[in-house]
Amino acid sequence: MEQRDLREDQATVARVRPAFAHHSEAELARILDFYQVRWQYEPDAFPIGWSLDGDVVESFSPDFFLPDLDLYVELTTLKQTLVRKKNRKLRRLRELYPDVRIKLFYARDFRMLLLKFGRLGLLGELSGTTGQATPPREPVVAGSALPSDAVVVADDGEADAEAGHAGRGRRRGRRRRSASRAAAAVGIDPASPVTPMPA
Amino acid sequence: MSRPVDLVNDIGEVLLTEEQIAARVAELGRKISADYAGRNLTLVSVLKGSLPFMADLMRQIALPLRIDLMEVSSYGGTATESSGLVRIIKDLSASISGEDVLLVEDIIDTGLTLNYLVRYLRGKNPASLKICTLLDKPARRLVEIPVDYQGFEIPDQFVVGYGLDYSERYRNLRFVGVLRPEVYSGPD
């Protein structure tokens, strides 16, 4: 059964590609495809900063979500000296959403990954930008439905789709709980998203 | 690889000596022997990197065991661009159904290959499936898979030797060493 599933996985890994912000992300997507690890590109935006009026002014949107592993992956190809902002956002995310599992791949990590796979030709292109900051999105509440432009690369059919929905429901529930905890931790009422954030 | 290989000077640091490896492999062998006493053990080695480890480990296990070999394609290999998916290059030569299988790996870093192999082997209905690795590089882990027998946890450095390669070279070193960055980066 497992072997048949594997073959089905191989047959159904879609070739649709979102518009990646950086070619390193496209390369990681190819690596994940190769090893048949399902992924979604920037499916969620986590609010990490609010204005005094309660408006979300800063979000963090990890590059990938791996549903089978319940893991977010953030890829930064910036030089180590330039990743302070990214590290701060990651710290904030972990403070606010402790249940969210996220792995940060620094430029060095990704460089070593390419080296391992003999993709040396790409090493020189790991410049990156200071971008990948998340523009304001709607909805911005953690635990919201996946955005319509989220790309699920592997579609395992109806049965797995149902399982996927169930999994997504569990994930949403977890994120809602995380969001509630985050809100409580910073002094806002989760039921009232416009409650001002403390300075 | 245009740069000539220098088995001595290309190594910046010896991470694990031949003696350290041998001692640890013997320990692992004793533990595996105790854990699998009275069971039908099959060691499955993943080519090519785990060959020296497999050869040494099996001789430290005092049980009547079977061995088998597998090889899977690696991302970035010559077949990657056309197929785009990992595939089994060499499959098991015998059934492992009902057998207690110990998957023997040289190194686990991202866990991507291991994740694929575990899924594949579980589909062959072994009585049990456990994992033994000589080297574990947890800093690089993407897929968390429990490792049952671990030789050494190593830092996040590019290592070669004792089966591990860079561009198919250095596998025959008797120790595990850190490759000098200039070997794979080229001169600045």
C-alpha cells in the first residue's frame, strides 16, 4: 500500500509553481519535490506587531509550510550580518506562537545544502535582498483560512484531500489557540481584534 | 572537479580518528547484538556512503544476520533534471516482510533521503524498522526522524571520509575529516 502511495505521489506531484520571491526558494521547492515532501508557499501570515489602534502593522509569513511535517521553513539568503531583522521577527513569532514549529535556513545552511547536492553553480547567486518582509495582507489573523493563491504542490486525491482538510482544521485550531495565547500574552482580547496593543 | 584531489592537504581537521570510529562501532555492535538477540535481523545499507560503516558494523554484531543494499538517486545527480523525483537505483534483493530491519546510514543531516527510505521500506511490511547512523548532524535537520542508534553527533561542517564523499572522492579515507572550504569554494 505504501509503495502504491509512493508511486501515486510521484505521479501526482504537480508542476505548478508560484511566483517565488527568490530563486533560492524555487531551488528549495525543487529539492522538496524531488524527495516528495509536500509544501505550500507562504500559506500563512502571522501578525507580530500591532498599532495602538490594534491594526496589524507587521506580519511574518514563512516561506514554506510542510503539511506532512507540520513545519514552517523560512529561507534567508542574506549575509549573516544582514539577518538581524529577520531574526527579530522570528523571535517575535516564537514568542507569540510557541506551538508553531519553524526552521530558519540561513545562507550558510542553504549553501551547505547546495554543496551536498552538488549544485555549486547556484552558490554564487545567493545574494538575497532585504525583502521577504510581508506586505499587509487580508486576513491577517493567525489561524485564518489558507489564502486562495496558496499552492499545494502534491495533490494526493480525494481521500488524502479529506485527510488534508482534517489536518488543516487541526492546524487552524492550533493556530487559533496560539493566536489566542499570543493575544492574551500581549494584553488583547482575542475576540476583539481591534483591542489596542500595549506600547 | 577540476581541482586535483589531495587526500592529505584537502582536509582541514580530523574530526573522528580511525580509532574513535572503531571503538564507537564496536559499542554500537554490542548494543545491537543485545537488542536483537533471538530475532531475524536484516541490515539494510544505503549505498554508497555507508559501505565502510556497514562492513565494520556487521562484523561487530554477534548475531546470525542478513544484509542487503539499496541505492537511491540524489538530488543534483545526472538524472535529476529529467525525472525530477527521487528513485530507487538499486532495490532490495530479498523480501524483508516479517524481518527486523535496521537501516544503516553513514550520515543524517536534512533527513530528506531517510524520510523517503523509511516510507518505502515500511511499505514492505518489516516486523520492525529502526535506524542506525554513524554520524548525525541535527543542526541541518528538516525532517525529524527518530534515530535509534547514533555513532556521533557532529557539528554543521562539511565532512568527508569513511565512506562520505565530496564529488565522489575522499570516501577511502580511514577517518572522518572536515574538508577545507577552499576545496569546494575555489580560490577567492
